[in-house]
Amino acid sequence: MNVNRYRRQILVKELNEKGQHILSKKHVVIIGIGGLGSNSANILVRTGVGSIDIIDYDLLDLTNLHRMSIFNEKDGGKLKCKILEKKLQRVNSEVTVRGIKKRITKENIESAVRNADVILDGTDNMETRFLINEVAVKNNISWIYAGIHTTVGMVMGIVPKQTPCLKCISHSIADNKTGEIPVLGNLPVTIASIQCTETLKLLLGKQLFGLITYDIWNQRFEQINIKRNPECICCGKELFELI
Amino acid sequence: MKIKVRLFGRYRDITGKKELELVVNGNTIWHVVNVFVKQHPAIEKEKKFIMVSKNNTYTTFDETIEEGDTITISPPVVSGG
Ligand SMILES: [Zn+2]
């Protein structure tokens, strides 16, 4: 590892040189390349996380560009995972970036995340998030939920058996599958940044916050403590319904 | 009974307040949520998914309450990406 390229962030005591070395040995899997996944991948590659798998099956569309700052008009119609791999590999050749064309299903998710130290949620639907939640709890892999809507973003790091899982808070999750989700273009990079900070803390074995909510329009930052639900069918009773 | 309710997120914009005192005829959080939504019918559609906590810990609508408890009411979890 070329320590010099990280000189400025090594000066940050929360990370320091030891932390930088730890990060260089870690493997992160990002599921979904939307506003969150693309920005989180960009941040973690620059930060120097050892290897990053980016999983998505979709093509880049003009309507993506307002919130995905690493792409441009020339990328239109191409596979997001492959363009991102190419661009990010040029950003940091010390990091192994793999763009994987795959639609995550219950059949392939376990193999996709097998060696992950942390899974990042870059999806845009709750169905896949519950799938990630189950596979993460079952295999004891930490993951970071993140979601966005209009001007509001939420992030919650989930450490199986230690912190609440997504199913623990499922009462507060709407099953809306209708229509396009409105998002202010500059919101995802901010929420991705919070998601990545929680990821770095997880990789370095630090304590996480509970459910973090940020409203970028009203500049409102809130955090709610959440306790595990001992009756949770996923992390409590370990009944895995989806995988 | 009177219950102190702290509001999060856009519920602060809807009410123009960070905190409310609601008069509730019942002893669960569901009763609190019902009183709140009745005053703000615009959020009726998401009522089922409103996030609630009692004394700073996330909980569910069937949680019992007593005077002196602090309840928080927050908008549901968001799902875009
Ligand atoms: Zn759980």
C-alpha cells in the first residue's frame, strides 16, 4: 500500500495509519448502483478499502445523472457495473474493483456476499433489503441500510446479534412499490457519505449510531436509538423466510 | 391522560412544533398515534408505518404507556436508492 496517497486522511486520528492498513485488507460488497451505491463505491475506492464488488444488472439512463456524479452522458445505455468498475479502477489502482452484472435473488445472494466484511445497501426497494438482511444475519455479516426519499435520507448499520436488524423495525417500513421515488439530486451523495462513514467505523471495529435521519432541505439531523426485538423472527428466532 | 410527544422529521414542519402534549383516552401508543393523525389527516395514508419510540427506545403501537412517558413520532423508513 502506498501510504503517501492517504497521507491527509491518515492524519485524522479516528482513522490513522493503522486503520488505513486495516481498511486495505477489507472486502466490501455493494448491492445496487443507484444514487447511493454509485456514490458509496466512489467514496470507498478513494478511501482505500481493499476490494469492492459492485453488483447491478441495469444500464445507465439519462434520468440517473442528476444523482450519480461519477457518470456522464457518454455512459448512457452502458452497463452501470462495468462502467463504474472501469472508472473507479482508474481512480485507485491499489483497490480491486469488480463490477458484477447480476440481479440479486434468493438463489444467488449467499454466494455474492460470501467473503464480505460489510455489505452496503445500494438498492431501491425493500424486497431486496429484506433479502440482504436475512443473508447477513444468517451468515453473521454486518450490513448498512441506506434509503432516500425527496430530501430525506436514512442510514442504519446492522451488526447481526448485536444491533437491531431491518426486520426488528419492519413495522415502520411501508410496502410501497408504486411509481418513481422523488429524490433531490444532491441528497444521495450526502447519505452515501454517511453510509460510508458508518462502514469505515464497522470495518475498524468502532461503535455505530442507531437509525440516522438527515433532511438536507431543512438541515435536520436526527438519530433514534433502537433496541433489538428479542421476538424478531429474523435476528431473534432465526427463521429465514426468504432464503 | 396527557402524554408528551416529541416529533421528528417532517412532522415538525406539519405541526410547526418539536413537541406536543396530547390528551389520550387509552393506554397504548396506538392511541397516541390516532390522536396525532386525527389532527393531521394528511398523514393518514402512512399511519400504519409511523415510527414510534417510548422513552428514547424504538417500539411498536401496542406498547403500553403511562403519564410521564415521552413518546416520539417519526415518519416511516424510506426506501429509495
Ligand atoms: Zn431483528
